[in-house]
Amino acid sequence: MPEKQSLMQLATHYLELTKDLVKNQDSPSPEQVLDCLVSRDRIAYLLKEEGPAEPGAARLIDQGDRQIREVGEPISQMKELEDWRGSFGPPTDAWWWHFSPSKSSPGLSERFDWLWTALALACLTVSLSLVADISPRFLSGGPDTPAALAVIAQSVLTLLTTGSVLTSAGRKAAERILSSFKFPKRLWEEAGFTAAALLLILLFLFHRSLPLIARGYNDSGFDNYQAGQLTSAQRDYERALKLEPDLLQAHYNLGLLYEDLNDLDKAKAEYQIALQGGLDAAYNNLARLYILDEEYDKAIPLLLEGLKLTRDDAVRYDLYKNLGWARLGQARYDEALAALQEAIKLADEEAPAYCLLAQVLEAEESQGEALDDAWETCLRYADSSRPDEDVWLGLARQHFEDQTDQQGGE
């Protein structure tokens, strides 16, 4: 049987317990509070049994009582207190079991709880609108793995935060977490607002990063396009444009893809969007499609505007070459010749300008070395895998065959 403790020992232990309790007075744990109350019960029982305490023990008990009263307000708000009263049935004169919530006016932080709650709701409203804007962009056309992860992550964070602020079960779970970290109860509303504000900041930053993610999809689409995986390339380009509708390079790349798919109306539409943003290559490609349709009056203004914009020699070559082609179609041979000569200055080992130059010379009924040189250079550099150049290769061969026939006939 354990040795009975003296009143001095009980008082000393009680004082130590209350000191620990005061250290955590903003969020005391139920275990600490119950230990203090039971320790005070044992002191009260021994005082009734043995009479008044000695001065030393009395001073310790008084110090402990003063300290437990300092924590009276948090103790009075504990849900467990009522259950303990029912279990142990303390007498009415055991004041330590009967702390009541203070009826004084709330502190500064409590007075503004409504404001923190309202601000949290405002943050959550904006967050939900951001989620509603972001998620469909990733889900259109069927999600891939990165898109699915992005949607799941933002949705889970939003649901958790919204639940902790708005739903009863969510608030209870949040309160348990805050209590386990000994977070002051008077600041719980501020904590809810902080969580909602952090969620809003994260979603805002994610929304701002959509153009960067879109460029990643555009680059992936271009890699797939070069690998001949046109379906994957189209999906990537379309995802990029869902995330960033003003991404000019994606519109241009999608126009190239539609050309390969022989959907020229869609290609024109994509080039039209790209050139509205000043993308020089789009002026050239749209003009080329008009040339193929023999709509030279639509092609030439685009080519001239593109030449004003571009500083890229490769694009300038294509613009001059196509300007010569359009002028050839209009039978304005001097202007065609000037444009093609400018193109040749920029790239003297590219076939298209020579092939068109030869056609201009033939249209002017020129004969001799200049014409032969133009067709010969066309033959040397032309690539039969490109539809335009394949046609011109045929014209070059026909020129030399006719020339051979004429020499044979003589």
C-alpha cells in the first residue's frame, strides 16, 4: 500500500501542476486540467480530515489557487468540464470545479471574429471561381497525367479549406488539429481566414502560371509534330490554347498541322489569329495559301506587311519568294523578278526562288543562259518531298527535255 502523502507534499505537487497549467493557459490540455482539479480535491479532503494547514503548506496552496484561477476562463470553456462534474459529483463549495465563462465583453480579437469569417468566405468565393476557370481548361479534350494531377491537387486543397471553414464536421476537424498544436482558441477565426487566404494566393499564382504551362504544351506539340505524331501534336496545341488563348506560336503551329491534314480553311483561320498578334511567319503562310487559291490580291498586302514587320532573314526570304510568286500570277513580271532577286540575295542555295525565277523568265519569253541557269539551280536544290518544289522539278525537267528535243530536231 503506497505511503500516505503529507499536506506539504500534496501542496508542493499541486503548485507544480498549476505552474505547468499557467504556461499553457491559452490552450490547456484536458489531462493537465484534470490533474490539477483532482490534486486540489485531495488537498481539500486532507484539510477536512486533519484541520488547518501549517503556514508553509497554506502559502503553497494559496499560490496554486491563484494560478488555477488565472486559467479559470479557458477551463470554464472546456467541453469535458461538464462531464467531469457528472462523473465525480464535486460539492458546491469545491469552487475549482465550478468555473463559469466570463460575461465580460470579448477581447479585441474576438470582437472581429465576424470580419475574419467574412474575409475567409470572400477568399473562398474567389478561389472557387478560379478553380471553375482553371479545371475545364485542363480537362478539355481528355486529361493527360499532368493535367489530371493539376486538377486533383487544386480541387482537394479547395475542398479541404472550404470544408474546414463552412461545414460543421470540417470545423470540428480543424479545431481538433488546432488544439493538438496548442493554438490559442481566440485566434481560430483568424486561422480560418489565413488558410483561405493562402489557398487563394496559391490558386492565383497557379492561374498566373498558365501561360508558362501553355508554352510547355506548345513545345511538346511541336516535338510530336516533328516526330509525325499529328494527333498528339494537335491535342497538345489545343490544350496550350485552352490554357493561353493568346499564345500566337500555338495558333501558328496549329495552322501548320492543319495544312498537313489538308484542312486549309482551319489553317487559314489559325494563321489569321496569329498575324493579328504580329507574328511575321503567319503573314507569309496565310499569303501562300491565298496564292495557291490564285487570290493574289489578298496575298500581296499580307506579304508587304510581313516584310515591314520581320527582322528574320529566313522569313524575309519566304516573303520575297512568295511576293515574286504572287506577282508572277498577276503577270507583273518586272516586280516578280525584283522580289525573287531579293530572295536569292538572302539565300542563294534555296530552290524555290530559282524555280519561280525561271518561270518568270519563260513568261517573258527569255531564252539563253540565264533561263538555263535558273532551271538548273532549281533542279540542284529542289526537294521532291515538298509539294510546290516537286511540281517545279517537273517543270525544270520538262524544260531541258524540250530543249533536247529541239536540238535533236535541228
